[in-house]
Amino acid sequence: MPSFSALLIHTCTIQAKTLNTSGYEQVESWANVATLVPCRHDFDGSLAISDTELRVNTDDDVFFFNADAVISRGNRIVIDAKNYDVIKVKKLYDSAALHHLEVVARAVDTK
């Protein structure tokens, strides 16, 4: 049986939003937190649309990361020249410790 890390067949860049002052305005930009991060990009096949504390849509994507990946809600994932806003980071445990991270993200149009 392959290790979990062997299933992470993609790499991505994780970015965090920064605010810079330009004149009298705060301008948003993105800075790399980590590059060449092993991950696996998949699509959420669920049919449910929920409008609770956090909206869950059928067009959300799922990314899997090793447990030590540095990623949080509000970050951005860049993979294959596409940007995905991180909506939720789930920590999944095995019987002994944190096993991996499952991240729900939504593609964003940057044009």
C-alpha cells in the first residue's frame, strides 16, 4: 500500500494576502508562503448546497496536503496557472495523530 505522500501527485504554491500602502490607500497583493508544495487536486462530487455559517457549493474543489503543510482559510492556492481561494481547512486524524489536511477551495477569476 503506497504512503499518503505518494498519492500527492501535484505541486502548488500557497499564497497569503498582504496589504501595502499606496498613497492613502491600502492595496491588496499576494505573497508566496510556500512553493512546490506536494498536494493532490480533486473535485468535490457532492450535490448539496448549504447556506449555513459557511456556504458550500458544488463547484468547490478539494486539495489534499501532508499534515505539515502551512495553509489556512483566506490563503490562495496557485496550481496550473489557476487561483483557488481557500475556504476551509479540515484536519484529518488517524488513530494516533494528525494524518493529513483536506482543503476546500474555490476557483477565482483574476481578470
